[in-house]
Amino acid sequence: MSLNKKEIEKTVKKYGKNDKDSGSSEVQVALLTSRIRTLTDHAKENKKDNHSRRGLVLLVSQRKKLLKYLRRTNPDSYLNITQELAIRRN
């Protein structure tokens, strides 16, 4: 369910300001999105796995909070990240 090290490094390089930038909001949203997508596929296959479903709901709410913060502080970056990840239809 979790991401491996290579996927994390690839996402940090793509969305971060440098190779070590794992703390910026853009990178965190991208990492959460990839985890959400894998858990969504898992939830579709395993309909009775309520523990993973709860984890999925928590991840979605965490990403929502980060996107709300990003929209408030840096609207241009918010638009770029939502379009690149195809998260919201604004």
C-alpha cells in the first residue's frame, strides 16, 4: 500500500524545488495522491476491508487540508498541482 523509495524520489524530483525537498506542500500533495490512488484500487478489489477504507478517508482529508492551505498561500501553485495531478475540476 505504501510507496517504495524510488517512487518517492521520483515524485520529489518532479514536484519539489530540489532533490531533497520532501516537505513542501506540492510534494506532500503529490505523494498523498499516489497513495490515495493505490488505496482506491485496493478498496475496489477488497470491498470488505474497512480498515484500509478508513485509512483512505484519512488520507483524503489530509490532502484536502493541504490543498486548502496551498490555495490560500500560493494560488498559482495550487492551480498547477491540481491540473498536473488531475485532482479537482475547477
